[in-house]
Amino acid sequence: MAHLRSSRRLALAVPVALSLTASLAFLPGVASAAPQSAPAVTAADGPELAYVVNTKTDRRTIASVEKAVVEAGGTVVTTYDRIGVVVAHSADPAFGPRMRAVRGVQSAGATRTAPLTAAGTTDQGAADYLSAAEAARVKAAAVPDSEPLEADQWDLRAIGADKAAKINPGSRKVTVAVIDTGVDDTHPDLAPNFSAKQSANCVGGVADTSEGAWRPYTADDYHGTHVAGEIAAARNGVGVAGVAPGVKVAGIKVSDPDNGLFYPENVVCAFVFAADHGVEITNNSYYVDPWLYNCMDDPDQRAIVDAVNRAQLYAQKKGTLHLASAGNSNHDLDSDAIVDSSSPNDTTPVTRTIDPHECFDVPTQLPGVVTVSATGVQNLKSYYSTYGKGVVDVAAPGGDGRYQIPDTPSKNGRILSTMPNNQYGFLQGTSMASPHAAGVAALLKSEHPWAGPAQLQALLKAQADNPGCPDSYDQDGNGTQDATCEGGKRVNGFYGFGIVNALKAVK
């Protein structure tokens, strides 16, 4: 699926004067509102797009801006009052500039380049499913010391999660919400730990909490179910185990049914919903579409960063820690320039060169979000993993089926976890690394229930094991370094403060 942590690359850069933190210091808040009345004017002929309009948070300003949306030929879909984010639709190509001229509007822009009705694909790439014979092994086992398929879970042993589960598997008072393609809560490894009351479908920007709304559209939308199993698959004698098999897991679906993309208004809804429903931790194994990097001097992209950042800061202030995957492009996010040709990914991509200090991967580069890089069985950065000194916070197993092959029954260097329809499969990516770190964060929260997001992030970094920069990173042996690790043994660009350690988290 295009929106996931694929190997796509982006480009087109424009310098800005404001830093991310300085330019996004907005007061957060909650959501409310229903669609407003029909537009007061006839919109110019054009494709209907979704927009975020970001305003001051006083009620008078918000009411005035909602009125201006209608007068400009738009429709208000919903308003998140306390963070000042209005989600709107309009077919007028001039809608964005018109809204940016409205008194009280601080940023406004389209959240996509394709029409709302555009169709697309839901191809998520190849996954290795277990054969029917292998999968059948999970049906009959009594609860043993290890799960039936755990021999292939080299990742649990790499971070001591198998041993940690015997000390503290995690508290039922801790919930990790998987913001993703949906979670199949009927899976026997997920059902015991699933929290339906903290789950929703946020597609379109409005939370739908009806029964099963959080489930994937089809079995091809397996990404979120795989991520959920890595975090909290139960130790119940069935299939696999998660890093924190005693905590609860929720699903917040944000993938578009037409093209599978994670549009900004969906993610804004997810962060606010998680915060308002008592979620302690969110996992974000994606980037917000349609731009891999959002440049602050582009009005549409700036509005996307603004809206999503307001939502995630709101959640942080209500006690929610966010973890996000670093990306699968082997980009150095501390470099001066990155060439990328993948965006916008909902229409025709263009090639541009961006400065990652001024154009941001959302949500992973937002303030307070824990950025997670990926490692393989040798505790070495996975060949695809994006990195960067001062950007990556921690590392975790994400798999490397090309250069780091484990001595397991399947000899599969990827990560084994749950799939829809009671199946199991192998995937790799920083999408898989982030949930391992989220699981360890959940164990830390279980041990230290008083810890807020900042304290929890500090604890996560403190317990990590840093292997330091490798002497050489020439994985294919062609004599050329495949990436350059900057930093020392304490903190560096490949691993941040180190590879998470579940056993240390519970000791």
C-alpha cells in the first residue's frame, strides 16, 4: 500500500526561516462539530478536494472561520475546536488562497492533490504467509513456555522480550493504539487484548466507533494487524507473542478505502480520538500522505504540518506518547539535501531536492514524537532504514531479509506477526521497528504508571543498548559505504540512544 513505510522517495525543496518547533507552537484542543450548511456561493469548476484550515482557538474566531468556509464555496466537515483545526471540502481551486486571507486563519491548504473520489490501489507489497501446515500448528497447543511459532521470532529474543514477559508482561491499564490500516480484532492472538472502546475508523476526519469500523477493509490491508501483533499478541498458546503481551491494543483506521493513503485529516482525527479516549501510547508506522516531506514555504504542505502537529501535541498534553517509524528510504535526515521523486503520491510525482531540516516527514519529525530506526538480527541498521543524528531517538528490530539472516527454523530475516483472517506472516521495515519500541514503551508505562510522555521517552532512551557506529557499513561488499553513521557510543545517527531493551524495561 502506497501510504505505508515504502521505499518511495520525495523531492522539491524550498528554504524557510522558521524552525519546526518555533513555527508550530500552537495551543492544542479537542474536536467537535458536524457538517455545516450548503455553500453560500457556487464554487468554481474543479475537482473537490479536502482542506485543513487552522485557526486561533477562541470560539468567536472559529465560528467566523466556519462561516467564511461556507461563504468561500466550501463545506465544513468537522471542527476540532481546542486545536483550531477545521476540516473542509471544496471544488473551488481558489479556496485555499481565499481561506488564508481570512482573519484569524493561521494556515490553510489542500490535504491532497487528487479528487476526493479518486480510485487507487491497495497494494502493500509482498508478504510471506505461513503455509497452511505451519499455520495449523497454532490451533492445538496448550499454553506452553513459548508460543507455537515463537522459534521464528528472533526479534523478541533480540530485545529480551521473551524473558521480560516472565517478569512483567505489561499492565491491562496501558493501551497502545495502532494508527494504521485497521486491526482484525477477531484474530485469536489479538482478541484477548483488544480494546474496542478505544478503537475507531477516522477516515474522512470524523471518528466512527460503530462495531467493527476499525477493522481492515480486506485481507490485503494487513499492515495494521501485523503491527498490532508485534505489540501485544497474547501469550495464550496460539501462534506468536507480542513484545508486551499483557497490555491492551486498539485500532484506529486512517487508510483511505479508494487508494489506501493516510491523509492528514484522518491522522488529525486519530490523534485527537486517542487522546480523548485515554490511550497512553500510539504507534505510527506510516507517513502522512501525499507528501513524504512537507516543506514549510509551500502553503498546502505547511497547513498539513500545522494541523497534524496541533493534534499530536494535544495528545501529548493529555498524556499520550507517540512513536513513529523513521522510513524505508535509507535517507539521512540530518543531511543538507535529499532527492526524492515519490510525491505527491496520489497523482503524478515530481522530482525535487529538499532540505530535511526545513521540509518534514510527518509525523516522525514532529516535536516530541519518538523516531524509530530498524535493525536486523545482527543488531545492525537494516539496509533500508532511514537514519540521522539528532533525528532518530531509538532503534528496534524491523528485519533485514537481504543481509541479516537469523538461524531460525524459517531462516527468515523479517518479522513474524499476525495477519487478518487468523493468519501469520513475515514483513520487514521501520513499520515493524516502531511497534517493537512501542511495546517496550508500554512495558515502561506499566512499571512507571506516573510517567508522562516526556518521562516515558527519557526512560525509553535510558534503557536502550547502543552498539555504536559500525566500523564499516558496506553491506553489499562493493567497496562503497551504504550509509554514514555520525555520532558516538552514547548517541548516533543509526540507533539514536540505542536499541530498545524489553528486559531492562521491567527490571
